[in-house]
Amino acid sequence: MKVGIVPINVGGPQTADEMIATAQHAESAGIESLWTFEHVIVPTAYESQYPYDRSGKMGISPQAWFVDPLISLAHVAAATRSIRLGTGVNILPQANPLLFAKQTASLDVLSGGRLMLGLGIGWLAEEYQAMGTPFERRGARFDDYLEAIKKVWTGKVVEHEGEFLSWHGFMSHPTPSQKPHPPILMGGTTPQTLRRVVHSAQGWYAPSDSPSMLAAKLGELRQIAAEAGRPFESIDITASWRPAKRPDALAEYEDLGVHRVVVLLGATGESDPRKAIDRIASVVRS
């Protein structure tokens, strides 16, 4: 079982001060991967419903630091050697897709092929509005963007005519170190998300630590994969794990077919990220 930690880029001013030390400590402790969260802004009030808490709200204040995920990963990539670097997840439809293709290819090259690209549709309409992107039809926009970005990553002349993008007659280099591109993990739980996992991604980033939810969603994912003729075993499954809440859950996750667990540092009961990493590593070793 591979074990990652999240998030390395969210908190307060100490987040920037501690980021490299946290990444290096995680690498030395045998942690497989570092992950980020993304919100460009957090509204002071919002009507959108956060889908992963019964309250409908994120458990984080508008004043919280969200250091840009790709810049954060580039920062720690320069100070580490082997630990993998994941976005968990970036909200693709509200980004500039060509710039995003360039940034992610560059990050994969500069990190020596360590990027894992978690992508999502997003739920916060107020953030989309602030970014100047329509919230409506964001799923269709995601599909068009991802198809076009994959063409950019080939390094060949791009020809793409879609609903949202018209790209013709250009090339972009460097191309990603990983071929054909960094592994893409879709984040979310909707049926549409699971279909995108099967048809457009290498893996699924499950936002819940509930084994019962995972079991049900993995059943759906298995069925969609079978209907599409894709081997279920080819799908990389990443789930959330809270060791303080479920210290003995790793075997259960393995039985479900999970390949990686990502631990929320704040859920360990430790305020010091390095102590949190040590606690995670000790639970894994026990």
C-alpha cells in the first residue's frame, strides 16, 4: 500500500516556511507522495454546497493560505529527489487550458517525471464567477479541455476543434517526461466522474474515507469499466485515510482494491507536520 500526505500547501504563513522541511521529512520517512488542495479564492459567504460534508461548507476560513498547487510542487520538487508530487485536485475547467498544459509539462520535466495530476470539475460556483468562467456545463468544458491538453503534451502540431476551444497550427515544448503524459486521477464521486475515470484517466481519487462508500463506488466503477472493456485492475485507486479515526483500516482498503491512501495531516491529531508524518509512518510500519 502506497501512502501519501495532504495538503502541503494549505494553512497559514507557516505553510510556506515549513513546506520544504515537511517534504524532505516525508521523503526520508518513506512517504510515497505529497498532495495539494486547490482553491484560488475562498468566498466569505457562498450558497454553493460543499459535497463532502453534511454542513455543505468547507471546514476552512477565507483567510486560510492556499499556496498555488503547481508552484508549491515545483518548490518542493527542487528540494527532493524521489517523492511523487500530486494535485488533489486541480479544478481544470476554471483554468486557462493552454497555460495549464505548459505548466504541468514543465513541472513533470523539472521534477524528473514525478507529477501525478489529480483533476476535478469543482463545486464552488462563486469561485468560477471570480475566475471569469461559466459554472454551467463545466463537465463538458472539462472534457474538451482535457482532450486538447493531451494533444499539446504530444509535442506534435496541435489540431483541435471543440465546443470550447479552437486550437490549430502550433506546438508546445517541453513535453512531459512521463509518456504519454503524467498519470491523471479524476477526483469526485458522481457517475459522470466515474465514467471519466474509465474513459479518460489512469486513476480515481476518492474524496471519502468511508469504506462503505468506497465499496459502493468501486462497484459502480467496476461495472462501468466492464461495459467499456477496460480491465478494472488498470485503474489506480487512491482513497483518503484518517489513521486517528481508523488506525487498522489499511487491510480493509487493500481488500477493496485501493492502491494508495492519502492522509490528511490535520487528522492525525498532531499540529506539527513532521510529528504527523512520524505518526503516519509508525502506523504503517506496525
